[in-house]
Amino acid sequence: MIENVLILKNLGFLILGIALGYWLRLLVAKRKRDNLEEKIKKIVSEAKQEAKNILLEAKEKATKIIEKAQEEEKERKKQLLKIEERLVKREEIQEKRAIEIEKQKRITERKEKEIQKTKEEIEKIKARIVEKLEEIAKMDREKAKEELMKIVEKNAKEDLLESLKKLEKHRREELEKKAAEIVSEAIQRYTRSHIGEVTTSIVPLPSDEIKGKIIGKEGRNIRTFEKATGVEVIIDETPEVVILSSFSPLRREIAKLALEKLIKDGRIQPARIEEKVEEAKSEISEKIKELGEEAAYELGIYDLPKEIIFLLGRLAYRTSFGQNVLLHSVEAAHLAEMMAAELGLNVEVAKKAALLHDIGKAIDYEIGGDHVEIGKKILEKYKIEKEVIEAMQSHHENYPFASPESYIVAAADAASAARPGARKESLEKYLKRLEDLENIATSFEGVEKAYAIQAGREIRVFVDAKEIDDLQAMKLAREIAKKIEKELKYPGEIKVNVIRELRATEYAR
């Protein structure tokens, strides 16, 4: 009996344990399920957030693409508007030309009627003379006719020659008047201000304390700067200003940019100066390219090689009789375009030839020679159209005028150069003297650089210290001075300053 009770008791505990285990298992499973659901909810939430972010990003990109497309559309509309304006101008020109042709046609018809009337009068006179001759001379008709023909032929020739002379004179006057109208109209339509090139540039300073840094200890910084740039640095009592002096606009621009960089950096020392000068040269090279591209774009010429574009940009730092050569070339191209359009000639050839007519001046001081010949060789090298070369090569009458466009280029060049204030002959002579002064110095062996400063009253000659010793430097200074005395004409005296600097560099490893 007791055993049965124990068995039942154990059985009850077993059942209770099973039930309790089952309940605990259900509880654990439920907890796991709840955790899994939370994870799933979290993943779903994060996925929704990520999808939302992707959607926002996609909307932003779409908005930017739409804005960019709208800007491109605006630019295309501007280009189309410009093209439309050019077409309208061309139509107006064609209409004017048609009116002029019609006018000339009416004049010709009127002249023909006058000639016909004159012929009829001659026939009447001839008939009266025949009658008169027959009455007076009592000649037979054939003889009278022969005599009459001689008289009439003589009179008719004289009258006809007189009429032709009058007509030719009238026609020539009309053509000269029309040519003058075309040229003056082109000059009047194109207005660009003339800016005289000077030999100094002003660099503003944040304070006068910078002047001491520019000079450096015992003038070391200013000497390094002048040697690296080839300009003279003038530091006087003028507050917060430094003046850069050189006859070369390119050197002045490089020096100005380098000095501005040094002032902004604050660390002015020889190594830093050379570094900033090299940076300035690199930036100016890029600016030259941009100037060439701007000039070509202004004239609507888009097929020039990049080398020609770069040479065009270099003309911005070249003057001729005080006139900026790039501005002169652009101005001449505008004038040539207008005159060619008025005369019904090839506008593109005239415009391009006028733009490139002085391209040789970009390098004539480097290789020497006539700028027309240099420019012709450059254009041939880069395969510019033959018509353009023929049109530009005659602007100084070195070559015969090969086409009507060549006359247009010569006229545009002369019109641009002859405008009041465009050129100054005395300044050109002064710049040529300084250039000759530098060329004399650099013609000697061992000379690295030579810069004319102080308006040509001094020339600084930098020599290679490995080739020239101190004694040779003194001898070189005398030889340069003698050659200057022999070959140049100049007022006063010129100081020849030969500078020999030796740098010893070694590395500790």
C-alpha cells in the first residue's frame, strides 16, 4: 500500500516536472520569439530609414541633374540667340548690298539710255551732213558716204572718249567714297579704349613693416628677388607701396605675382623667394593660355591649335610702339571682319588673318628676324589655311597682295595702329635700347642672365660662378662696357654690374 502511494507520489512529481519543464520551454521559446521579432522590427526600421535616405539622395541628385540641364539649356539658348543676331545682321548686309546693286543697275541703265540718245543724235547729224555734202560738193553718194564716215567716226570717237573719261572719273569717285565710308563705319562701330603700357607696376603692402622683410638682412632678399625675376625693386618713402620697374611687361607681371605670394605667406627668404617665383611663372603660363583662348573666343574662332592659342596669349605681354600687341590684333580682327562683311568678302579668312598677322612678335625677341617671316613659318608649321597665310603676309607689303582679304588685313592693321593715342614711337625706341643692352651682355660666354634696370642707366649681369672667377668677372665688366660704348647710342652713362654668386650645397645623411 505504501509502495503504491510512493509510486503515485513519484508519478505526480514526474508529471509535475514534465509540466514545469514544458512550461519553462514555452517561456524560453516565447522570449526568443519576442527577441527575434524585435530584431526583425529593428532591421525593417533600419531598412526603411536607409531606403528613405537613398530616396532623398536620389532626389537631390535628380534636382542637381535637372538644374545642370536647365543651365545647359540656357547656355544653348544664348548661343542660338547670338547665331540668330549674326544671321539678322548678315540679312541686313545682304539687303543693303542688294539695294546698292539695284542703284548701280539704274545708273547703268540711265547711262545706256544717254548713250543711245547720243547715237540717235549722231545719226541725225550724219543724215543732215550727207544732204549738205551732196548739195555742196555734188559728189556721188559713195564718195560722200566715205567722207562723211570719216568725219563722223572722228567726232564720235572724241565724244565717246570724253563720255568714258567722265564716267570713269565719276565711278572712281563713287568707289573711293564707298571705301572711305566702309572703313570709317568699321572704325566707328568698333570702339576699344587704348591703354598705354608703362614700365612700372605698383604692389600695395599691408604695412610698412613688410619693406624690411623684402629687403632682408644686408639686402639679401631683395638681391635674390631681383636676380630671380629680372626686375628692379624700388622701395622709397611712399607708405605701404613697393614699385617694380622693368621694360618687360611679362617680367613685371611675374614679379608682382611672386611678391604678392610672398607677402601673403609672410616668410620672405631666398629659398622661399625662388620657390614663389617659379610658382608665379607657372601661373602666368596658365594665364597666357587663358588670354589666348579669350581672344579667340571673343572673335568666334574655335579651330586654332593650342600652340597658336598660347602664342596669342604671349602677345598680351608684348608691346609695339607702346601698344599692346594682343589688343591691337583683336582690334584689327574686329575691323577686318566688319570691312569684309561690308564688301562681301570671306569674313572668316580676313578675321583670322588679322588676328594672326603679328603672331611672329610672340617669339621674335627670342630667335631674331622679321616678325612677318617668323609668323608665316609658325602658321605653316601648324597647318593654318593657305588663304589666311596669304592674307596676313602682306600687311607690311613684304609680299604682293594675293587676295582682296590681304588688302582688308593691311587696312585693318593700319587703322588700328593709326588711331590717336594707340602708339608712341619714343617709347618703342626706349624699349628697343634696353633690349639691345641686355642682348649685348648675354652675348658673352659664362653669362647666365642680364637685366637692364634704372631706365637703362644700369645693367646687372649674373654669371656662372663655376666658369667665371673674380678676376674674370672684372675683365668681363670692362669688355661689356666697351661693347656697349661701341654699338649703342645713349644719354649719360651706363653702369655695368657683374654679379658672381657661388652656392655650395651638401646633404648630411
